[in-house]
Amino acid sequence: MSFDDEPGHGGGDPGHGDDRFSTLGGTRQTRTRLPEGAGDIYGGTRRPPRNNRSLVMVVGVVVLLVAAIAFANRGGDSGSSSDGQSAKKPEAQSTAATGTKPVDGKQAGIASGFAQTEQGAQSAAANYAVALGSEGMFSTSRRHEIVNTVYAPDVAAARQGDLDKVYSGKDFLTRIGLNPDGTAPAGQTFISRTNPVGSKADTFDGATATVSVWYSALFGLAGEGSKNPVSESWFTNTFHLKWTGGDWKVTDFSQKDGPAPVGRDQAAAPAKDMTDAVEQFGGFTYAR
């Protein structure tokens, strides 16, 4: 793995089952002990559990994000395999490193030039999941770069229009705590990051591939007065890819919740620690 990278939280049938952006962003909250602290939703010692009203509000925001992005990225029948080919049962070491050199190419800051192999398709899907789930999806110019880079040319324009409607919606941005231009309020840091745990090729024939990527996602606002604190959730995205222009490109994807592990009873980090971590720890270029 080498250094790289919301909103998403995604593009396909995401967004962040059919939830993007996925990615995209929609999260079913895991239980996390949040510490007390005057004015800081993260800081201090442990605090009592939040009341039901606050929990409902946060979960409501998450559900909205998931549903909106899923609608925007709806493509073809993403629930079926490309050619009816049955999936292979993973081997015990299916996620072990292969020793294959990671790609060294980039397009719009996203890894590119993947091999026309099953491993190459898996690497492409993992890297595209990261891009489609990043905070860049909430910026119009960056979103267009991402969409035009990861999607196949014949579907990119349609996806871009649908995603613009979702990510530029003033009510939508307000509900997740962002300004109308998609930026975070003063004193807060917007976090939307996808962290792939593993991938598997469901189908592969050299020209097309269906790849599932299991990942955890961080989404929310870190800072004083945040009403949408950063939380973790787990999803599996299934990408439909085709080989075009010398690389793997997305034609569609779907998303489903989990599998989610049992959350440990750990105190949430102070807002500054969370912000510093996101700024100091970069993402990865993923390769098998």
C-alpha cells in the first residue's frame, strides 16, 4: 500500500443496500461512549448516554444521506451479476498481499492504470470506493473530477447530473451540518473517509468484473457545537466494472450495510485529536 487520496460517500447505487456515496457516507451508528466536556462533544471524561431525541436526530441525518445518494447513483440492475457466472469461494489467504507492485499512475489524484486482471479489478474497486466516499464529493469541482475519473465515459455524464442534484441540495447540506457550498462551519472539520478492509471478485471475464469491497466509513463534523459528530459505520459496495480506455471503470454499483463488528467500549476522541488525525494520517493507494 502507498500513500493516496465523502462524500461519500459514493457513486453507483450507494451512498453512500441500495443505499455514497454512499459513501457515501450514510452510516448506521455504532454505539460509542462519548465523553463529557463543556461545549466539546468529544472532550473530557465520559458523559451519560445521549437522550433519545438527539440519537433520533443523528440517525435521521445518516438515513437521509444514505437514501439520497442511493437515489442519485441508481443505474441499471446492479443486483444481478454481469453474466451469471457463479462467484468463487474465497481461499483462506484471499486478502493476503500478492507481491504485485501497486500502480504508479494517477488521474485527478486517483490511482489509475490498473492491470487487466482479477487483482487489478479488485485494486481499482477499492481505490474508487475511497474516492467516491471522500469529502471531495461535496465540492462541485472536485466531484466532477472524481466522477469523470472513476466512471466509464458512457455513464459519467448521467451520474454527474444525478450526483449534482444530491450534493448541491441546500436542505440536504444543512441537514448534515454543512454550509450551502458544501464546506464545514467555522471551527469545525468535515470528515468523510472510506477505509477498505478487503475485496473479492464475484465475477471476472477479462472485459468486465463485479467486485465487492468491504470497508469502514468515518463521517461527520469534528469541532465545538457539532450536531453530527464523527461516527463509524460498515458497508459492502459491489462495483460493476468494465475494461475501457486501458483501465477499469465503474458502470454501476450497489451498497449494503455491514458486516459490522461489535464496537468496543472506547471513549471518543476529543475534537482536536480527531481533526489532527484526519489531517496528519493520509489515505492509501490500495493494491492486491
